[in-house]
Amino acid sequence: MVLNGQVSEWKDILSGVPQGSVLGPILFVIYINDIDESVNGRILKFADDTKIYQTVDSDEAINTLRHNLCNLVAWSKEWQMLFSIEKCKVIHLGFNNSCPILYGWLAVTDSI
């Protein structure tokens, strides 16, 4: 880096993208662009947030959601971009929704 004619020393960067750079967000988007391939359904990405969503109204849909979540975990481990489990949330829309649907998945997340 050069600031007011002063040159800084070179430093090795082990991982990540330089913070505050113009290229940082673009490099991040390129880096996570293939995350869609691990989900068989709908996925939304904005900055560093990722959301998968679907209607869960049958045992098959429950298994699909679990499979998608497991695939996301596998992707995150492969690319060394682990999800912050404490920031992960589930939202239920509609009537008569209950949490037990995902209890099997929650046990898997404990090992991340």
C-alpha cells in the first residue's frame, strides 16, 4: 500500500478478501456463486447472507429441506466458509406450523 508516498511492507495473506476494497464484494460473489448448485430448490443471496426457502407440507418436502441444509454445510466446509450457526434462523409462515419438523437437522448442526 502507498499512502502519501510511503510504501508499506509486504505481508502474506492466508485467506479472505481485503476489507474495504472495491474488488472485495465482487470477489466474494464470485467465490460463493456456485452455492446454488448444492441446493435443489430456491435460494436467495445478498452480500454475505444466504437463505433457502420452500414450502414444507409433506415428509418428502421435509427430507428435501434437510438434504439441502446438509448440502449447504458440505459446501461451506469444502470452501472453508462455515456458517454462523448462532445467526441461523427458521421462520414458519402460515397456520399450524410446529418446530419438530427440523429437530433432526438441529442435531446435525451441533457438530459444525
